[in-house]
Amino acid sequence: EPQFYALLLQGLELDPAELPAQMDTSKWPELKELFADVFVRRTRDEWTEIFGGTDACVTPVLTFAEAETDEHLTARGDFVDIDGITQHASAPRFSRTPPQQPSAPAREAVNIDDLWR
């Protein structure tokens, strides 16, 4: 959507007049490369700060440990504790048809090499 794209370009400090048209799919590989070149110039946390509080549809990729303490995710109740193990809650969640709670993970030790045999 144009309004979100405009905010993305603003955060990336790119001039839309110097870029191919947003909806020209033949130019998307070029835009992808340009965006990648810009994103590697800063850390994830710097981009989080730049885009925080905007509607640019940019959000960091979090580790599970980071996600467990994320203000937005915890406010939504996205995590549940089952038998002392934090898990992601079932999704989607509808008001009239609540999902079943996930079951606890297996407690047995698994040798990762056995999974590929």
C-alpha cells in the first residue's frame, strides 16, 4: 500500500523519485537488492529504533527468548507455560471458538542424529 511504502522509503532515507515504480514487478529484483544494500548498513536494533512507532510495516525478527519478553506479544497473550516450558499459544484465536491448549512437549532426550536415519 502506498502509504506504508512511503514510510518505508522515508526510514531507509531513499528518494522515491530515484527508484523504479513500486508496482513495476519487473523491477522488484532491483528494489530487493537496493533494500538489502541499505538494510545491511545498520544493526537490527538501529532499524527497530528508526521504524519504531511508524506504520512502515517493519518489525525485527526476534529470537524466541526475545519474543517471550516482547511487550506487544506478551500483551496479546502469545505465550503459554505448560509444565514449566514456555510455548507459543495456539493461533489463530477466535472469540467464539477458542483453540485447545497445546500439549506439553516430550520429555525424552532425543538424539538429533536419530532424526535423520
